[in-house]
Amino acid sequence: MALRRLQRDEVYRFFLASPLAFADWENPTVAELNANPTNDPNGLIFSITCALNQDGTTFNLDDPELDESLSFCQSSGTTERMAENPNVVLEIFRSEQPWTNASSTSAANGYNSANLAMSLLAWRGIEYFAIMSIGKDEDAPFAVGDRIKMAEVATDFGVDVMGSGENVRMSNDTAARSRVNWNYTVAA
């Protein structure tokens, strides 16, 4: 587990979920988060952890956008937070045969995680909830008490990242949408 060694026994898990995966996106349930444990391509939530490159992936909540304009009734220095500012960049490894069923030990129906991530992120304008969880193995099911970070994003055109002696990757610098559920503790 390279992730475990580098992060002091903390394991990061990343998922993409259709907005239709949750009855109430502000209160996702254990059942909804665990709805597709085999990464069936026909599902609504997908684990893309093993397809992501650590160096090129970003999942942060940056400084919020602030309204610093003042009315004649406000005092100097007053700022109002306008919106959260999630910054989600997903960089996936490219498969040698991205549009074929390649065998993998952690995939259903012969799809490997790189092929699945490519099919989810290669197109512009697709909306997902990007989800990150810290603390469990990448294939462990969600449980009550787990903490997650969720941000609604829309994909952009994927850009290939290439370098001499490196694996080819694709980076998708997603566009933030308005729905953010940061540091949510799964309750049911």
C-alpha cells in the first residue's frame, strides 16, 4: 500500500457519483455510498481510487469567494462569504487499451479502474459528486461514522499528461458547482 506508507497509515479513497445516486445529497446514507461495490459500469457511484495519480490529483476546499463590496450601512472591513470554493483535479492513469475490457483483480465484468475512470472523465460537461474519504482501505465499505468530503463538479475536456519515461495520464480540472458537503459524518 503505497498510499498508506506515504500518508502515515492514512488511506485516501476517491469516488465519483451521479447526482441521482442520492435521495438527499446533504445526507448520503451508507447504503447509497455502498451501492456499487463491484464498480459495475451501469452503477451510479464508482470507486476511482486505484486509477488516480497521487501527484496530479487535488481535492481541496480553497479560500471561499468573498463579497468585499460595502453598502453605506456596513462598516469598513466587512466581508461576506459568497460561496464555497472546491478545487478538484483528477489525474488518472491511461490504459494501453482504454476501450476494451481488460482484466483486473478489483473490477467487475473485466473493466479495470483506469478504463472505468477514462469512461467517466473523458467527456466535457458531465456532472458528478466527487467524494473523498480518509482512513480505510480503498475497497472497504462505508460505515456509520465515516467522514467524507463531497463536492458537485462538472468535467472539462480531459488533457493528456506526458513526460519522458512516465506513464501517460489524463488530467481533468473539474468546474465547481454550488453543492458542497464538506466533512460530513455518515449517520445512517
